[in-house]
Amino acid sequence: MRARRSSLEGMTTTMRRAAHWHRPLMVFVSAMAVLAVGCAIGVLADERVLTGVPIWLKPLKFTVSFVLYGTTLAWMLSLLPRRSRVAERAATVVVAMGVVEMVVIVGQVLRGTTSHYNETTLVNAVLWRVMGAAIMVLFAAHLVIGVVVLRQRIADRVGRYAVGLGLGLTLLGMAVAVPMTLPTQAPGVEGIAGAHSVGVSDGGPGLPLVGWSTTGGDLRIGHFVGMHALQALPLLAILLRRFAGRLDERTQARLLVVAGGAYGAVTLLVTWQALRGQPLLRPDALTLAVAAALVAATVTAAGVVVARPRPAARHIRRPLVTPNRTA
């Protein structure tokens, strides 16, 4: 009973702190959560299908992604030891661009057509160009936040690496989506200016929910993996704190760097695999060999880090989930 009460009190405290995180981001997250519910209802109630999947599935995936992205970004800003107006303004720009992107995506669903790569009419082409411009501005704003975070020293070393690497690898995740829009990626259909799939047309057989192609390459995989480094690396830092307590802070930080390098390599590996027109679950011998080499290198590096002599003095560990300042 006491453990349950303590857990509830911890959740309540976290919720209270979250209410004071970057206000525009948290309002945006709340709006996206509500919209996600509406999109989920649309998936179930609307029988229309677009590019082989329920028409409301794309906005549903984007709203869930924005909830995760916005919440994590707001939390990371709360960890900064000093308030940064530059970072906060950049985060507000992220919100504005996210709103533009979602308005186009949902608006096109309501019109019964696609939002991405759609240049079949003047209106569709303008909306696609507006959304593309919004994505580029969001990328730049995210980069600004990353630079600000790197310039400030978060007291917790493990947290510092988790936040810095998470922000950087998320930029990589955004960047690996660029090939989707290149002229060589156009599937040869008039009015279509890009595609997710490589070697096959969009809308073919795909994995459940995510829709990644099972017959050809799919550039969304690398994009997805890279984007979610923002959540994966801080989560790893928290797990290291909880289950690797015998390791000193420096060793945990080095393990996080090894994990970040491996995560970036995986992002590039699955993107390279997709560019070769290869389905995720059907890798060829070369892909398997590179993956095996990556696993071996990661395990070896982690082993070297753990085996290194550690100082006898114990480091004071600050909890990653507690902000270093009040918002």
C-alpha cells in the first residue's frame, strides 16, 4: 500500500512539474492528444482508404509522434540550469510549424486526398510546398535548441549526454527523410513528387500499423528510428541509473555515448537498406554482415568501458527526472 501511495505521489509531483514546462509546447501536446483521439475514431468509423491504409491513419501517427516529441522537448528544456529565451523561442517556432503541418495533413484528409508529395493540382502543390517549408523551419528551430543545450552544462553528466545525443540523433532522423523528396524518388506518376518506398509503389503490402513496405525498401524506417532517439536515450539513461547503480557516473556516461553511436549507426543502416530497395524483415547477406559487425563493435566498446578501472570515490548522482531549476 505504501509503495502504491508513493508511486501515485511521484506521478502527481511529475504532473505538477510538467504543468510548468514550456507552455506553448504543453498546450500543443494537449491539443495533439485530443486530436489523436479524434483520428483514432476516424480510423474506426471512416471506411475510406488512401494509399492502401485507412485515411485517418497518417494524421493519427503524426499526432502521437508530436505528443511524444513535444513532451520530451519540453522536459529537456526544463533540465537546463539557466533559462534560455533563445531555446524557448525556438521551441515556440517548433509549435507553430507543427500546427502548420497538422493543418495541412488533416485538411487534406478532409478533402479526401494525400498531403505528402501531392502536386496533382495547384492547391495540392501549394499545400505540399507549405508543409515542406514548415518542416525545414522546424528542423532549423530544433537545431537551435540543440546548440543551446550543448552550450549549457546540465549538472548530471549522464543526463547531459542523453539530452545532447537525443537531440542530435533526432536531427539525423529528420535528415534521412530527405531522399523521400528527391526527384529520383518520384515513382513516375504524374503529379507525385516523391515516395516513402523504394523499388515499389507506395500503398503496397506493409507491416501492421506502421505500414512499412514488406516488398521493397521504406525510408520511413530510418526516419522513425532517428526521430525517437529523443525518447530512447533519456530512457536508457534512467535505466542505467536504476539497474547499473554499481557503475560510477563517468562509466554510465560513456556507456550512453556507446549506445548513442550504435543508435546513429542503426539509423544509417536501416536507411541504407531501404535505399537499396530491401524490406526491413528481408535483409540480404551484406546487410546482415554489417548488422553483425555493428553488434560486435557495440558489445566490445561497452565491455571496454565497463572493464576500465574506476576511481574509488563515489559520485553524487542527481536524478535525471528532476529539473535543475524551477520553470
